[in-house]
Amino acid sequence: MIDLKVLREDPETVRASQRARGEDPAVVDSLLSADERRRSAISRADNLRAEQKMFGKQVGKARGEERDALLAKGKELSNEVKAAEAEQGEAEATFAELHRAIPNLIHPAAPVGGEDDYTVLETVGEPRDFDFEPLDHLDLGTRLGALDMERGAKVSGSRFYFLTGIGAQLQLALLNMAAAQATAAGFTLMIPPVLVRPEIMAGTGFLGAHASEIYQLRDEDLYLVGTSEVALAGYHADEIIDLSKGPKRYAGWSSCFRREAGSYGRDTRGIIRVHQFDKIEMFSYCRPEEAEAEHQRLLDWEKEMLAKIEVPYRIIDTATGDLGTSAHRKFDSEAWVPTQQAYRELTSTSNCTTFQARRLNVRYRDENGKPQTAATLNGTLATTRWIVAILENHQQADGSVVVPQALRPFLGLDVLKPVS
């Protein structure tokens, strides 16, 4: 949730953020009205309860007819208190609903616009000039005995797959390389639950505009995560954490599940856009004033991983209309995919400021010992989709694939050779 202090003191900033996201700025005025009504209702209920308490003392001292009259008036006052409390409850519910409906405030430097209005911040490496017709990752994966889409569809439906043989080994090697980098950088490695409660999913901001992307187990009232960010954000819910020695960092290794609702017809070939994949996600808790520097650190760690797989890539500053609900600013790292002649997203890192932590009640103590809301950030370190970039960029004319140097100790092979 956004900071109410900002809403009350500078509502125009919130309206401008809404407009930049392509959202309705009128909800800001609705929230301001709901906030005023809520505070008024709380004040009235508090005053009536105080009056009722004082009135009770008068009744205790009264006798005879005076006591009877006071008791009758006391019933009227009791009804007023009940009505005021009902009004308070309704006002608080309306306010909470509107408060949760407003996404995080955008960073003033984020480019304004939609999906295609990003800014390229950096381009690393040059696309390879092939002297043969390159195969796409599905053809390569099939010939290597690494990927089986047909049986994935037979068993689970479209956009499911089997990673087989060397494909499974390649994914494990990639994720182990990411885990090794994360732990070397001081992250605590975690294997979190992939099923979470509604309040945790809502706390991270995924039950708003992106609710259609999430798989829900209705009988158990649980959700399958689309990223371990969700479980890691909930790890310290309702806690006061120690940030006196700097950010608290976790790296979550998990399977992730996405319905990909609304994406029919897009990237249906291969494993670029699928319903299940594995991922290692970095997650940081820090003081709000440290968040921008931490965001840059997460991006640097992502670039370090991308360098290890030796593929051309670029960094983009995601436009405001393409930001997730909780993101203040997001940098995407996109690798070159030769057969598509395009850059495709491999990683992203988001600064969520205090938005998620305020919803989940994650706090730290400032230098005066006073609890304050923490900031949260996330960034992808490796995922199944990276296999696409590795196979396509490092393929050879005979259908083999050269393994990037840094990945070889984790895989135990220098070259992947076709089996068919």
C-alpha cells in the first residue's frame, strides 16, 4: 500500500503516478474522501465510547428515579455507540479496499508509456553472425534429447513440457550456478513453499490486476506462486527484523506456476512462455533510504550471471504502464534470441519500496528504536527460459551446442551433442 502521509500531503503526486500507469486518477480522490470519512467515524465512535464510560459512572452513583432515567438514556447512548461502531467498520472496510486498489507510486525517472515505451539503458555484446541457418531452441532441444513438448502436452496440456536427459541436467547446472553466486554474495539460500495463503499473495500485490495469472486451489484456499518473491516477502510478515547491519537478503529456489491468461497465440512454440518453470529469485529487505542502491546491486548481480552464459543482452528501464502493481521501478535484462531476431526478457529486478512491507507489516527499528516500514526488492538470477538463450546462441552447424565456460564445472560437459 502507498504511504498515507504522501496521499494526504501530496495527492497530486499520486494522481500523476496513476495517470502515468494508465490508471484512473479519480480513485485518489475517492480514497481521500474515504480517509476523511474513516477518521471522522473513528473520532465519533471514540467520543461516544468515552461518553458512555463517563455516563456509566454517573449511573453507578445515582439512586431511585434519577437512576431509572439515566438507565433509559444509557440504552439510547448504547444504541448510538453500536451505530457509530457499525459506521466505523463500514468506513474502514471501504477505505481499506480503495487503499489496496492503488498501485505503488512510480519512480520519477521511469519512462512514461506502455509496453513498447521502455528506455534502453545498456547493450552488452553483439549478436552472432551465423554462417549457417540457426535452429530454434525447440528443434535444438529435441535433437539433443533435452526437451519433449509433445509428451508434456499429453500429460498436462499445452505449454507444459518435459526437460529430459541433458535438458534436466542443464537446468540443474544453471540453477546451481546461480545458487553458488547468490550464496557467495551473502544471500541465504531458501527452498520456500510454492503454495501460499491469500493474505500473503495479496500482500505482495499479485491479487489485483494480475489475479488472472495465478492458479488457485479453492478447496484449500491456497495459491500457487508465480515467483518465490511471494513466499519470501511473507517470510517476515508481522515481524520486526534487524536491518542494523544492512539489507537482509534471500535467494529462493522454487518451481513457479503461471496461467498465462490473455497470452494465447503468443510464444506458444517451445519454452519461452509456459505454465511451469523453475527459478532462483533474489529478495532483499532494507531501509527505504537504501532501496535505490540495493536495486542497482541486484541488477549488477543479474548482469554477472548473464555474463557467465556468454550471450548478448540489453538492460531496459520498463515503462510506467508496464510496471507490476507493487513495482516503483523495474529493470529488465533481455537476451538476444537469434531465430527471433529480437531481445527477449530473461530477468527483471523491481524496487517495491515500502509497498509490500506495509501490506505485510514488515518493520525494522530506526536509530531511535522506533518501528518503521521496511522496503522490499526482488530480482531474477536464473530461470528455465535461460535455456532458450544458451541453446540458440551457442549452437553449431552440426546441431551441437557449446557449453559456456562458467557453466561447465556445474554440468560436467563442454559440448552438448545431438542424439537424433
